Amino acid sequence: METVISLVPAQPVAMPPGRVFGAYVAEARSECIRYMRAPSFILPMLLFSTVFYVMFGVLLNHGDASRYLLASYGAFGIIGPGLFGFGVSLASERDGGLLTLKRALPMPPGAYLLGKMSMAMIAATIVIMLLILIGIFLAHVSLTATQMLALIVTGALGVLPFCALGMLVGTLVKGQGAPGLLNLIYLPMAFLSGLWLPLSILPPVLQNTAKIWPSYHLNQLTLAAVGLNHEPIIGHVLVLAGFTVVFLFLATRRLRRYG
Amino acid sequence: MPNTNVPVARLASAVKRYGAITALDGAELVVKPGELLALLGPNGAGKSTAISLMLGLIRPDAGSVELFGQDPQKIEARRRIGVMLQSALLPPTLRVGELLRLTASYYPVPRPVQEAAELAGVADLLKRPYGKLSGGQQRRVQFALALCGRPELLFLDEPTVGMDIEARQKLWTAIRRLIAEGCAVVLTTHYLEEAEALADRVCVMAHGRVIHEGTVDELRARVSLKRIRCITITSIEKVSAWPDVVEARLEGERMHITTAEAEIVVRQLLDADTQLRELEVQRAGLAEAFTELTRDAEQTPTADQREAA
């Protein structure tokens, strides 16, 4: 009996393109809702950079320093949702079996990653808008509409390389280990690329190595957005795109091999 | 179903190794449309590996795997299945209704949310966040997710673990309804009564192979042993010494005897004690059959058959 039955054509089950698109939207929507409802997850991402900015950009500094710090805490704030939004959730979903279930279900390819990406992009945009509001109303930084828009776009897109890095970390560790490892990357990287203290007051060794960190290049973009960097930015954009491709490649390869 | 011979899922000489461990060693398995196939076997027999192959989660090292005649890694094939895994931590802050709508969005013609929820007995939980549900309720929600896409084949991996008797009965009823609609089911379970209650066919696995395949009755018939129970004054030592008695023990005043020759032993019992009361003779259950089958497999493993973790 088994020999007869093997070559039967599959009965086609049509999935209209509209429904496939709907599945992507549903996945992104669920991903956003689930984290917006988890304050313990969302608040640290929103508060870390805004509290720092209130302390150092509003209370301790004025004028151009506040403008400069808006750019550097902006970069710091953008990185968080990428690293943590992706890394922590991927690590725990690999651990808890949700990723396995999603792979077994007919979820359209990439919907899982696109869903998390939209969540990180929205969170990064919210962080940047909060910082802009603090900058304008508390630190009295004057920003043109173009500058605000540039900063918001930098936030929404600048989070992507860090999504890819977070994803790579999420494929390397499982479950509870992820937040620790991510902080070990996040905080030193922020310091070494001049997001906390200006590079000019750091030792020359660190000044020279700052360029190896993706956060340095993001910071150059946020500085350009607020009008403090007049050099061409295309180089930094390309470096960030390169980081994204490499991290994404390594992460998807690991994910395919080890699940 | 147009043709009852078309398999909905099939493993042909499937081999899967994890390092030095051979989890599946040439497993043959065919799931026919509309049937419930119970996959039984001790831990490490290869059940989970077989399921993972049919779901396209892993690829075989040798042999072939088909889902509706296609590679299971093809999304078109998986749009016709529903899945309930042994453990999956779903997002705790999403409500049951939201989880159902999300899962339904993956399928071409899903059931309405209300219908899926009613089938699985979670209609009253739609507004509740998943994380606030009890373990049994969460399992029922996972079952609702498995059936919401109107699948032609449903994979249920240990579905009733953590359920009380009433919830288990309800799930069985729901499974029977799906089968009546023409849905095929692959069920793995540790509860033999579950296989007995639901399965058309039973597939027993050991050491990465299918060692028995057939109906529940055929599996029972594989075992020649019968059970005799009675209340008698004949001593247990004397009965144990009879040549046809495999085992004899006392439970309270009642004697339990296992034998392949029930007629001979019953005659001996009646001869020895004319006052003997409450005589019962039964064919051994699925549990005995299962134990005997897997014990046989245990005693004769070939060199390359190693148990998988």
C-alpha cells in the first residue's frame, strides 16, 4: 500500500495575498501589544536615557551642552529597544518553546522578525520623541522642524543594526542569561563610543578605537540631526548598514542551524 | 476526503542522528486522512523526533518525510496542519482572543474565533490574559490555537498532561468531533487509556523504530497473557508453582494470576478449591501489551540501535 500512495499531487490550499499581508500585520500588532502591556519590559527602555538626560542635560548643563547631550542620549536611547527588545525576547522564546511552535505553524517567513522589528522601531521612536520634548521644554534647546524630523527618522531606522546585534545575542544565550550579557554589551559600548562622556575628554586610545563600535556611528548621525556635525554622514550610514547585514547574517545562520 | 489512500503525513526509512545518538533509525510511518493515530513508546523512543520531522522543524539525515505529499518545510503543506506542542510559553500579556486571532491569521480559511473557542471549551476565557490562566486552561487555549486554522491534520503532543479528569474527557470529546469532521490526528500520549479511548491505530516506537502498528485490539491480541482474579483458599505458593502460571499475587483477599493458558489454570483452580468465588478472566490490557512489546524490544536491540535522549 505504501508504494502506491507516495506520488499524489498536493491539493492546493490558496492563501490570498491579502491574507498573507494580514498575517504580517497581525504578528507585528501582537508583538507591539504584548510589550506595551508589560511595564517591566518597556519602562526601563524608556526611562534609562530620559532620566540621564534630565539629570545631565537639564539639571547640570545648559545651552549647547544640552543640545550635544540630546544627540548622545538620543543614540543611547535608540540602542536600548533594539538590543533588549530583540535579544531578551528571542532568548526567552527560544527557551520557552514559542519559537518552535511558530516555526511549526504556517507563519509567513520573516513575520516573526518583522514583528519584533516594528516593535523596536516604535519603541525607539517613542524614546526619541520623549527626549525631544524634554530637550525643548525643559532644556530649552531650540530645534527646527527639520531637525526634529531628522532625529525621529534616525531613531526609527538607527535601531535596526542594534536589533540585528540583539538578535545575534538572543541566538547565543537562552532564557535568563540574555539581559546580563546584553548589559555587558550595552553599557561599555555606550561609554567607549562617547555616549556618556564626550570622546574629547577620554584617553587617546579610546578616542581612536571608538570607530569600531556601531554606536559611535549612530551618534554621528544624531549629532548631524541636531546640527552639531557638518561632515558628510553617508559613511556612517553605510557602516551601520554593514553592521546590520553582518549581524543579521550570523544570527539567521545560527537560528537555522540550532533553532 | 477524495481518496482514503492518500497519506496526509509519512515517514519513509527516516533516520535522524544527534551526534552519536540515533534518535530515529529507519522509521516507517503513514498517517491516513481522517484517522487518529496514537504514537506510543517510552521516553527516548523517537516520538518527538518523528513529530519534529513531520512538522519540518528538523530534516532527516536519510530517508524522506512528506506532509500532504510535500516537504514539510514548505509553508503550503503546513497551512493544512494544526499543532499543539508539549510545552510552549505563549505571551502572557496577550488575551486569549488575541492569540486566537493571531494564529488564525496564518491560515487561508480559519474558523471564526468564537467557533474555535467553543470547540476547545475556552469561549468564556476570550478576554482573559493568557498569563492569568491555570495550567489546564492554558492547555485548552493551546488546543484552540491548534484547531483554529481548520486543519486537515492535527498534531497533539501529550495534550492532556496537567489536565484533570473532567477537562481530559472534554478534550477527548472535542477530538472526536474533529475526527468526525474528517480531520486526521497524530497523538502522542503517556496515558494508554487515552490511546484506547481515541485511537483508530496505534503505533508503538522503541529505539527509533516502529515496532508495532495496528488497531488497539490487534495490539492487545499481540499479548497472549490473560489475567485471572478470584477469591480462593488455595495458597499463593501452591498456585505459583503450577507450570502455566507466569505470576500470582494477593491483593487483599483477592488472588491475581497472570497466565497464557487461562482455561487450564481455571480448571486447576476449581479442582483445588470448590468453594472458589468471584472468578474473573480478562485479556491483558493495553498497558500489559505495551510493556511486553517494549520489553521485548529492550532485550533485542541491535548494535546500532541506541536510545536517544
